[in-house]
Amino acid sequence: MTSIFLVFSSPLKYKISAFIRPTPKNNNLVKSTTNSILYAELVIRMIDFKKIKGIVFDKDGTLFDFSLSWTSWAIRIITVLSKNNNVETSKLADALGFDLNNNRFKNGSDFIAGTVAETAKKISQVIPNKSEIELEDFLILEATNQSQTPVKGLESTLLSLNRNGFILGVATNDAEGAAISHLKNARIYEHFDFVVGYDSGFGSKPDPGQIIAFCTQMNLKPNEVLMIGDSTHDLIAGMNAGTIPIGVLTGPAVKADLKPYSSRILNSIADLNDLLKLKATKFVEN
């Protein structure tokens, strides 16, 4: 069930904290649309963005354009694994949730929001001569070396947030090493105080462990933190950590997918300046 706690901080103002609890029948975190809409609608009414001190970003589809960054990777992975293991490309594409006819990931592909380990498990079902660990190591290496395409206004937005005193973090279902490599290659690593992946010891999204760790290590209250992401995994994780979930449309998901779980939906992180009422930072990106 969903428990809503109203915490009175003064006679006239109150804050909301929503905790999505496990149900007796299913030990997973509750993700029902009804509960999510209730949470999002209440949060929209309560948010005071002036109190925000920290922002956690998803990586793929949030900091980097998902399709421009990962389509070529998927095609290469399918080709290499097919050739080296004598497996039909169509079977590998199905395992990745990739549409070879249109060169794009299918809606609902586990790769979009899942972990590398989850992807390796899917692929192992069509390449039985390779262990999940072997495939996971291969995928991490290939992902680490994959060139990323930043979303428009990425560096100038991060610079503006830094200059306005926000503490920034990255919580991704990619491997931590790959994430750090991508951030460094894009020359934005120095903007972040916290970077974790699914293998960092805090779990993976939609579980809230990564975001709770950010709040704990940065000494921030959850209601002082935004969780920015392009998938329901990101937003559900933010909700269950008690932070404020903000959706962005730079990944495969559309507005209707994200709306039940978002307090706001932005076209991209570049809209954060307006949301937080910051003065734009003059910056020419390379």
C-alpha cells in the first residue's frame, strides 16, 4: 500500500513524504499507476524548488541522447556476437529488444533501463556456450568504449547548476567504470560529486538504493533532491527514495509513459534553468 505522511514544518506550511512499501504478495516495490499518479499530483502541489540543494541524473537518455549514443552500439554487438557464435542476428536482436528493420530499440526493451547484467542474462539465452559473466564483461567493455552524444546544452547546464551551488550526482544502471569513462570523455566528470552504477554496491533502479546513497553521502534530505531521468525506472527510484522525480524526453519514452511518475516533465535537462529560475550561464560548448 502507499502511505502518505504529512510533516508539518510550520503552522502554515507542510511537506509531503511518500513511501511505497512492499506488499505481502510481492516483495518488489509497488509501481502501480494509481499510486504513482497520487504521489505525483501531491508532489506537484507541494514542491518549493527554492529548497532544492541536490540533483541526481540518470546517464543514458538524460545526459546523453539515447538513440544517437546506443543504436550503433547495438548493431555492432549483434553483428559481432552473431559472427563469433554462429547465432542468427534476429535472435540476438530480440534478446536486446532491438528492431533491425528500423535500427532502433523497441518500446519496452530491457536494455533501455535495465542493467548490463540483465542484458547479459537475456543474451545468454541465445548463446548457451557463453556464461552470463563472460557476456557481462564483454558488454561492459564494449559499452565503456562506446562514444556518447551529449544532449543539447549539457555542459552549459551543468556549469550553471555548479555555479548556483547545486550538488550533482549520477545514478545509472550502466557499470560505474563505463559511466565514469563516458563522463570523462565528454569532459563533464568534474561537475559531479557522486557517480554510481549498478555494480557500485547500492543496487540498481528502480530500487532506491543509489539515490538514498547520494542523499546520505551528500548530507541532504530527500525532499531537497531532484531525480532526473528519461525512464520509469529512474522516476520510480526517485519516488521510493523520497526525492522529487523529474522526467525528460531525451530518451525512448514519451510523455504519456513518464507522466504518472513525474512531478514535472521537461524536454531536456536544459530546461532546468527555467524550472529552478536560474540565470543562464554564458558558455560556448566545444
